[in-house]
Amino acid sequence: MIHCARDGCGRRSPGLLVRYGPFGVSIDQRWYCSTTCVEMTVRDRLATLPPVEPAWVQGWLPIKLGTLLTRQVGLSRVAIDHALTVQQTSGVPLGQTLKALGLVTPEDLLKALATQAGVRYLTSVDPDIVAHQPGGLSHHTVRTLGIVPVVADRKRKELQVACTAPIPGHAVRALSRLTNWVVEPLLVSDESLPHLVNVYTSSGSALSGLRGAVCDVDTGAATIAKLARTFRRVRMQHERCDPYVWVRLEGRGSSADVLMMMAAAGR
């Protein structure tokens, strides 16, 4: 007989029924008798999450954007002061203000932001390439976290993702840990990222339907239990991805992502 892995449950089932029958769910090679026990286990795991780690930083330079643009394109102090005055009223970030005023080109700004973050940047991306990238990220995950797979090397397990400044460090680190791939962020403009998200999520690269969600912990635990029931045998991983907890289930050659608000997880 095999006992339910949920502490305090006490239910059990013959081994043959667990292996071959439509009874219960196996998560990380531990058997649970019902979706209720799975939900309770998920909540327990989230209640004991470790503290949030500092955001992933590749090579951020503590140099002000205005200083970088002065060095790279010769932007004057007068121009920067004018943009700062406009920014105080509009609330728009300095870089976007400089671009809107015609004081820098989109590529000038992108290069400076990439230099500041210590990453590479892309002025253009072929949508046809993006449409065929792997990653198995759900529509919800891509749209919420703002990271889009653009180039992948399956043999080396290296993945490049497009994102905007500031670098979503928690998302990049979480994706690397959940997939065991090396993930490199590449900066793109604020205007081009939404188009890349649409291409990726409408091409079939991303999973659809219930294979992804953004929700609170209670809804997330119930969603994970239903997905685990569908897969029957799954591997469950989770990473803190401020302000979310990113849970990934893998089974039957597929995967599913659930993002849950950290504040609701007892942050």
C-alpha cells in the first residue's frame, strides 16, 4: 500500500492502482490521493518560501543616463537640464523624455541603457525567428514578465530573451533556474516589445488555455492541482519572481506556468 504524501491525510492505495489506475496525482515522485491534498501541499510550500534574493544584475554601471549620453553622443548639459524640467511635470522617464524632445535617437537611448545595464541590445528582431522559438512560456507569463524568447541554442541550452529597461532581473534569473538554461537578456525598445510579445504568443510557441495563469495563491493552488491531475505525473518547481511566485509543472512532454502574487503568499 502507498500512503498519501500529504502530512495528516492517512489515505492509502494499492501500489498497482497508483501506478496504473486513474487514482491520485504524483508530484516529484510523491503520491497524493486527491487534488485537495495537492492544494494544501502547494499552500504549505509557498508559506515557507525563502526571503527574496536581490535582483539579478549582469553588469549594471552606477552611471547616470544623462552622463552616458553626454559621453556617447555629446548631449549637452543644457539639453539634459531641459529634459529634467519637462520630466518633473510629465513624470515620463528621462530617456523617453529625451527621445520625445528629439534630443537623442531611439538607438542612442537603447545603446546607453544597454551600456548602463551591461547587456547587449537589438535595434530590430525578425518576427519569423521569434515565432519559432522554444521556451514553453504561457501567454500570461510572457505578457506579465515582459521577457520574449528570440534566439535559442538547444544544444548548448542557451536562450536569449528580449526585454526593456530596466532589466527584469528576477524574471531572467527565475527562467534560468526553472529551465536549467543560460538566459541572456537583450534590450529592445519600449515600442518593439509589445509586437514581439504578440508574435510569440500568437505563433504557437507559447502554451494557451489553462496552461498558464496569473492569480492569487488560493486560485493558484487550485489551478496547479487541476493541471497536476491532468498530467498525472509531474515535476513541480517554483521560484520567487518579484512580485510573483512562479510555479512550473512539467509532465507528459509539456509544461505549465502559474504566477501568483507574492503579497498573497505571505511575503
